[in-house]
Amino acid sequence: MYRILALLAQYQLFLHPEPLCTRKKERSDQCKKLLRYIQDNYDSKIRLSDLAAILNMNPQYFCRFFKTHFHTTPISYINQYRVTQAADLLTGSSLSILEIALDTGFESPSYFASIFRRTFGMSPEEYRKAMP
């Protein structure tokens, strides 16, 4: 048994199967791939299982991975991204608030208004009037 461990240690087979810098680059690439997917699909329904599948993870592990790397939950991140896009539409278009809510992936206008108020401290309508 000691002989086997000595051989493994000699060839460093049990320490790190791949260099640390390679793993960091891989994690960085995974994060970029994930963010790109969210940016490309924020206007439609995004399920945790879809995001987890992108990285070949189960949803529970994916949530921990996401929280570790982004310091927020996947749902919170998606909602913040959607609200930011909605704020741009509120000031840069004449679409109704309902259209903006639906176009940015929110299924419920009241949920959209709630998230928007929590983020900006005012309703979407107030935001539109306040911003030039």
C-alpha cells in the first residue's frame, strides 16, 4: 500500500490531475459561456436546468457554482440583467411598460414592477418620467 502511494506521489497523479491555471481558465470560459447564454436568451424563459446543462452540472451543484463565482443566485442575476435591459428600453423607446416587461423576459407585469422598484427605488413609469 505504501509503495503504491509512493509511486503516485512520485508521478504526482493524485495531487492535481491538471494544472491549476488550466482549471482557472476553464472556469473563466464556463462563466463567459454562461453569461453569453443569459445575454442571448434573457428575453425568453431561462430554467435553472438549462443553465446547469450548459456546464454539464446538476442544478443543485450549478447553483452553488454560480453563487461562488457571481456572489448572487442565478435567478437574481437574470432578473437584474432583465431590469437593466428594461431600463434602457424605458428611456430609449416608446413601448408600453407591459410590452417592455414581456420583451425582457418577465412573465408577470407585477413581478417586473416589483423587481424594478427594488432595483431602482421607483416604478417603471416613474423611472421613464425621471430619465431624459
